[in-house]
Amino acid sequence: MKAISDLTKIPGIGKNMAQHIINAGYPDIDSLRGQDPRGIYRKDCLFQGCHVDRCALYAYRLAVAYANGEITDSEKLKWWNWKD
């Protein structure tokens, strides 16, 4: 459960999304550094065995940017601001 609480430190990532990230193979914030959010999304879809709502991709973009220390604008702390 430590990993879920670590991931939930990321704004917009609750327990459910944290579990999706863990299931995709990324157990903590450190493991997200340098990752491709589209790759996380693909792995999530494979794990779920179906197409996952694209909003998950936006959350993964936020999570990776957060892990990389790239967020400088408070508006980028909202997952919906990471849409295409």
C-alpha cells in the first residue's frame, strides 16, 4: 500500500488511478521519471483488456510531468489541462 500513497501525492491521482499506474508497472513516483505517458496508457489498456478512457492518458501526462519536476504552472496540476 506504500506505493499507492506515494502515487496519490501527485495532484489528480487518487487510489483508483494509482492502482492503474501500478498495474501498468510503475509502483511509485520515481518509476514514472522519464517515462512516456502513451506507453503507460497502452500498458493500462493491455492490463485492463480493453480500451481505457482517454482521460487516463491525460492523468498519466500529468503524473510523468510531476515526477520529472516539469510543472511550473498551477493550471498544469489539473489533469484536464493535459488534453490533446
